[in-house]
Amino acid sequence: MENELKSYKKWQICDGFALKIIALFTMTLDHIAVVATYFGIGNTVFDIFMILGRISLPLFCLLIVEGVLHTKSFKIYALRLGVMALLISTFLAIVGYIPSLGLEQAKSFGNIFLDLLIGATFIYFIKKDGLKKLLSLLPLLFVSLSFAANKYEATTGAVVHWFPFFLRTQYDFISFAFILVFYLAYLIKDIYFKARTSNEGVSIDLYAGTDIERVVINTISFVLFITIVLLFHVFSGVLTAKYYDTQIFALFAGAFVLLYNGQRGYNSKYFQYGGYIYYPIHILVIALIFYLLYL
């Protein structure tokens, strides 16, 4: 087994810190492309940026699952996500309802922190026992209603006032599905190792926390993730309210799923909160740069 562990370990080169840096970087490229489109600018470079940007969402979803499963305090974890979701929703509401600002298009950008908060809450409750597990239906209901509102507007052109745009998830069911499959990988992993240890006549604890366990989780995550991406690509008109023509390139994120070693890595308080603050700051900086260059 020792040789087997060594052969697996050499491929696991990305910890949580590395995945977050990659996610933030590719997200930034994506937002550069989005702002360029907003200013009516399009070229091959920005198209490539948008393609690379599809890597960010799956990695953020993976990190959300890891965060919920390993956090010492879900309340604090959810509070951070909730505060960011509230601030962004407030901003979207302001720009959406004050036409004089000239930022109406910004309300279509969405609120990714709302997606992540809903997904994290679902995982938190689905892990509970008894009646508390039923509370996981609430996040699922929220996503379903958000999707229904978006789908109705996209189909009819009417405005759904009972579910305002600033309270809706950004990616319909996509982000929720990514979070779900990354969590399911842990459940399937347990089933796999129970069967394996039963056949080998050893304790399941033998594999707990090992690189073999991590590889099994990564492999299952990869297969489920690729399946979900392909399903959303083939049935995009049914499973999503908007057509995400570049979402198929999220497949590239699968490589980083396989390289993940399950370790948190560098995670100081400055980096934790800096990651949250970076989101609005980088969008403002990008928008300001484009404004100065092209207006």
C-alpha cells in the first residue's frame, strides 16, 4: 500500500489555497470579458478570457463543499457568505431601480454569493439527522423558484415582480448542481470503501485521510462533474433560463478537481476576508479602467 500511496500522491499538487487563487484569477478574466461586452467591445482575447472564466465557478463550488464539511463554525462561514450576498443584492437593487444611473445592464450580472450561500445551506442541512434534514428542501425550493422566475421572463418577456431579480441565483441550477455532485462524491466514496474493506477484511479506518481516499473522492467528483456539464450543455434550453454558450468550457476545471489534495493550504484571516473583499473591488477597478479608456 505504501508504494500505491506514493504513486497517487505525486499527482495531488493543488491545495485549497491554490484552487482559490486559480478560481479568483479565472473569475477576473471572465469579468474583464463581461465588462468589455458591456462597453460594446469584442475581440478574440476577450473571448478567450470568457472561456477561461468558466473554470472559476466549479472551483468555487468545490471549495464551498470543502468549507462546509470542514469548517468549525458553519454559522460564521454562512454569515460571511450572507453579508456579501446581501451587499451585492442591495447594489443590484439600487442600479436596477434607479434608471438615471445608467447601469440597468448590471442587474443581469447576478449574485454568485447567493448561489454559494444557497448551496452551502443545502449541504449543511442535508447532513443533519431526523427532521432537520427536511430543511434542506428550503434551499432547493429557493433555487427552483428563482429558476422558474428567470425561465418565465426569458420565455414571455414579462417581468416577474413576486421574485425580484436581485434575489435570484446567478446560474439557475448550474451552481447548485456542481455543489451537489461534489458533496455526493463523499457519500459514494463511503459506499466504495465499505465494499472494498469488506472484501479485503480490513477496517475502513485504514483508508481514512489517506491519499487513496482523496483520489477516490477526486475521481468520483470528476466523473459526476463532467456528466453534469455535458447534461447542462445538451439540455441548456430546458435546465437553464439563460443560454450559457461557453459553459461547456467548464470541463477544463475537471483537471484541477483531479489535482486537488484535500489540504486547506495557506488560509490566514487576511486571505479569507481579502478574498471576499476582492470580489466587488476588482469589478469596480475593471469597470473604471474600461470607462477611462473607452468613454
